[in-house]
Amino acid sequence: MRYSEEPVVRMRALRSVSLGVPDPQASRDFYHEVWGLSTVEADAGRFWLRATGDEHHVLRLVTAEQNRLDQISFAVETPRAIDEAARRLEQIGIPILRPPGRLEDAAGGYGMTLVDPEGRAIQLSADTHAVPQQEPAGRRAIPRKVAHVVLNTTDIDLMADFYVEVLGMRISDWSEHQMTFLRCNADHHVIALNQAPWPSVNHVAYEMHSVDHFMRGLGSLKHHGIEPQWGPGRHGPGDNTFSYFTDPAGLVCEYTSEVAQVDEDSWLCRTWRRVPELSDQWGTAGPPTTGVRTAMAGLADLGHRDEVVTGIDDYFIGSE
């Protein structure tokens, strides 16, 4: 064990992702008018967009000099669990960016923010504003929730240990020693880690209600003159459908559906070979474009290292 014999916290679900982009308005227009999300709040160049599930929002857009992952937010059962997590995080030397308290974000609630070994801000929250679930109107293709985030990492083993031992995730599968898929509930993965030359966001996936809605989404994007840069197809690990695009900032976004559901009593983690017939079980996707490969590599991102207390440089991967 690198961190703790017992996980510091148990997370219930992935709530939302916050992305930093140079032009939040352009990205908002794409996700609101084309991708199918709805803007629920806007404030001084920040935008909160919701899907049809009960989360207040699944995507937040903020201003940044270059593309970056601003924050990932996870649901925790109670405020008391967050207070206990903060106490234990301090004991094992995990930096806390924002201590427990009432959240000033548009979703409200109670929460805290910690920093992972590559500088990413991880928010834990409870009692956020819930909204009634909505069924897609007519034949519109609207995402149901944020399905998963894939993170590029320079040390996949250390990062996997952190998300398992500190945040209570479980490893569902490996794709050789290149990717690992982690869950916090029955969904096969809500986080995936990809071994890479530098830390960055690889892509964000949004779950559609069904394969039918997934295909309608592709049709809607085609109507807007936007073609997939990889897909449609069906992955091996996770058994989910996929189709990848790039947004106006050059970040990769994915439509997906039918992610595998894990039975904790019977699931066996396996290592998948990285071959075309297992990357795409349908055999329909073909290879990803050069453009989407480049976009998935992202820009090197040191995250929030400079915002936490000094004296813990050895905690961060790549620190000298």
C-alpha cells in the first residue's frame, strides 16, 4: 500500500467535469446548441450545462489561457463523510485545495477539494442541488450524464494506486499496461488512466439514453456538418458504444451508451490485448484520425500544484 490500508472515502458517482478553455462562450455554444446539453447558469464567462439526469450540471466551462482540466467532481454520501475524509487526508499528507464547507458553486451543497499526485483538483460533494430527471423531448439526442473522463498520466501505476487506495475506486479492467479502467459504482468505469508523456485530459464521454439515441446524436452532429473522428464502434473494455469528436477548443468529447454494469460478487478484472478487433468489437470505426489522436494527447497540464501549501513538492509526480 502506498497511501492507506483502507480507502479514505467512498465515492458514489461522477457528478461533473470542469474544463478550462480560452473561449468559454464558443465552447458553450457548441455544447448547448449542437451537443445537446442545456445551459442552466452563466456568470462572468463561466457556464454550467446540464444533461437529462438529476445532477444540477455535468459540464462547467471556465476561462483559461490554454485547454486544461479544471476540476472533476464526485458525489459522496454525506457532509459527515466529507469531514472525515478531510481529517484522514491530512493524516496521510494529501494536499487539500479547499477545506470542507458550503460550496459557492452554482450547484451548491457541501464539499471539499483535494489534489491528486499530478495536480488535478478532485472535488467531493454532498447535498448539491438536485433537479428532476428529464426524458429527451421527441427524437432529440440529449446526453443523460457525464459517463467518464480519461486522464493522461505519466505514472499509471502510482495514479491507479491513488484512485483505489485514497478515493475507494475499484479497477475493472486493464488494456495491456497502457490503460486502466476504474469504477466507483456499477458502471464499468467513470475514470480511465492512459499512460502518456505528460499529464492532460484525454477526453470526456457523455452517456446517451440508448443505442438509438447514440445514433441519433451522430445524425444530429452530421446535420451540423460534424463527422466523427473515430467511430461509431463498440469498445472491448466496458462494452460501450463510442464515437469521438473535437469541440471548438480542440478538446475531445465522446458520445457513448450501454456501458457494462459490474456485479461486485462475480466480476473478474481482465487484461485486454490492444488489437483492433478488441478496441472495436463491431469493426465499424476504423482507425482514429491523426487529428483526434493529437487532441487526445492534450497539452501538458501541471494542474493546481501552485495553489496548494508549499513543502510537499515530493508528493507530486515529476517534482524535482
